Amino acid sequence: MMDRKQLGILAALVGVFLFAYFVNFTSPEVQNAMHEAFYMLQWYVRYHTLACVVPAMFIAGAIATFFRKEAVLRHLGPKANKVEAYGVASTSGTVLAVCSCSVLPMFAGIYRVGAGLGPASAFLYAGPAINVMAIFLTARVLGLDLGLARVVGSIVFAIVIGLIMAVIFRTDEQKRSAAAMQLPDPPPAKRKGWQTVLFFASMILFLVFSDWANPSQTVINTTDGRQMTVSVLIRTSETYRVQLEQPLGDHPKGTKLVLNIDQIESETDLTPASYQWVAWVYHHRWYFAATLFVATLVMVGAWFDADEIAAWMNETWSFSKSIIPLLFGGVLATGFIGALIPEHIVASWVGGDSFRANLVASMIGGMWYFATLTEVPILEALLGLGMGRGPALSLLLAGPALSLPSIAVIYSVIGGKKTIAFVVLTVLMSTIVGMIFGWFFV
């Protein structure tokens, strides 16, 4: 009988076989979709892997190596105080301000060392969903009603989904908790509590600054004399994929354009007064990140011995080799599928506030990968094409926590049944809340 890992490998092989066997590679649509998939992968590698994914892997490895299981079980385990466990897990995104690809390794780390499925699921959902900058940008661009509904819905969803997951799989969780308690106790901590806290705070702040996103629109001047106000969605080594925030000639607001790098003469941030401090941090983020990186190295050299560092690196490599390939594959799949579905067709599916429209919006949010803040201009364009405000909220609630890359990683951490339950709960709850929201706000 094949185990879960072997079944996953078999499913991947069968999927690649069927894709290669049946896809018409001479089709212009398919060829364009393949180009878009690799453009998206290059953008992900250039702007998210080193600044976001890699630091998160080191944090996850440190969690698995240096967190004592007794402390994790006491604060986040199945028998932990529910108010404390779910309160911390559901509000963590306000501190982290990172996207799902950073939260996933940390979710895997705390789950591996004994966190209960409920609090871990709440953390997994809330981590990217209540990014403070994303909430404020949603309110400014899409409306205060959507901004407030997003933050309230995200916190409530995190708690409810976590509680339901804990109830559904309570038997499995009891067995897992009992097995964790049977493991031998780790050796006494070699550092004081404040040293451990400072070490993790330094690494997490490094991740926050290195992955700091700029909510500003960009004014681009091209070599042919055009000036355009845009949101930059994707950057590759040779092109910018942008969305017009003001009409340009025959192109209405919301139009997507591809600009070659050599067409761009200059670009300038157009930062609202209320976001000046965010833009300032963005332009100085590498100074903050470098300071924290050096501080982390100093702490490692002073407080950790060679055996501990080796164990940390082994755990980091274990997470990296199991998670990063899934993220890359998921990003490729997202880019390919997204290119085959034109935006105006998506808008036609999610017009109005029916159950179907909200369900489709939730499912789209559950498949697409949105980098931090890019979901806002994309939704702005979809609303301009006729998307209902209820489906917009459905997508905002389902999108941050789910995507094809994240679903693949979640499956590798908690297995098929729990992943299906998490995805179904997220999609259905997003659908219902979006539909109710649409009844009152049009």
C-alpha cells in the first residue's frame, strides 16, 4: 500500500503525463499561457524567493529546532487555553505583514513541534489575510465597507475555521498530542528566555522588512513620450506588467499593459500623504533588513554552538526541499491557468451577488496566487468590469490564505483530508459572507 508521499508523487506524474499527452502546443493561447507561466515564475523568483521564502525557511527551521514542545503544547496545543491560542493565531498577521509564501513554512514549523490543528489553521488563514497595509489599501481603493469587512471577516474566519478543524479532526489531534508527549524531552535550554525572544524577533523583523511592499501607484514615463499612472503587477528581467489607474488614450482605466524595460525612461512613486511613512520604509527597507541580518548573525555566533547550528540548518533544508518545489510548481500552474481565462470572462462569472457569483469568486481566490497588495488593483479592475461587491469580498477572504501553491504545501504538511476540509471551509464561508455582504452593500 502506497503512503501519502508516494501517492502524491504518482498523482504528479499522472498529471504531467496527461498534460503533455493532450495539450495542443501549437495553439497560440497555450503558447501564450506557457510564456505567462514562466514570466510569473521569474517574477516570483526575483522578487519573492530571496526576500520572502528563504528567510521564512530559516525561521521555520529555527522553530522546529529551538522551540520546546512543552511550551508550544501549553500555548498552542489541543489542550491550550482557547482564548489565548486562537487570539494569538488570529491576529498574527497584523504583526507579520507578510504574504502566504512566508506564512506557510512557519505554519509547518509550529505544526511539526506540536501546535494544535485548530490554532495552526487559524494562524495559516490569518497570517496573510490581515496584513495591515493590505487592509488600509483595500479601504482606500475599494471602499471603507470592503476594508472593514475584510479585517473583521478575516479574524472571525480564522477563529471559526480553526475551531471547526479542531472539532472535525479531534481524534487525530488527540493521538498526535499523545505521541508528541511521548517524545524524549529536549535538553535544557542553553539560553535565557529573553535571548530566544530577541533571536526570533530579529529574524521575523528581517522578514517583515525584506518583504515590505509598496502600496503606492507608479508614474511611468516612456521613451515615446507617454506618461501613465499604473499599479505594477509583475516585474521580470525584461518587462513590466502594469494596470492603468487612469485612462491613457484609447485604453480605459484597468487596462493591463506589458512594457519592455527599454521603453521605460523613468518611474516615480505617487504616494498619498497617509502612506508617506510606508513608502519611506519601503525605500529604506534594505538598511533595516541588513541591520537585523547582522544582529541575527551576532546572536548566532555568541549564543549558539556548532551542533545547534547544524541541527538548525538540517531542519531548514528539510523544509526547503519539501516546500520550495511545490511553491514553484504552483506558481507555474497559476500563471498558466490565469492566462487562459481572460479578465472580462472572469468578471462575467462574478457579476451580481448570487450564490453562484460568490462561489465562483471564492474558488478563483482559492486558486490564484496574489502577491502582497496586488489583489487590490486587480479587484479594482474587475469591479470596473461588473464584478459585484459581494463576490469582491468573497475573493478577498478566500484569496490570501489559499492559492494553488499554498494548497500543495498545506497538503504536504497535514495530508489530504485536512487540506480538503480547510479549502472547503474557506471557500464556503467566504461565499456565504460575501453573499450576505452583497445584500446590504451594493
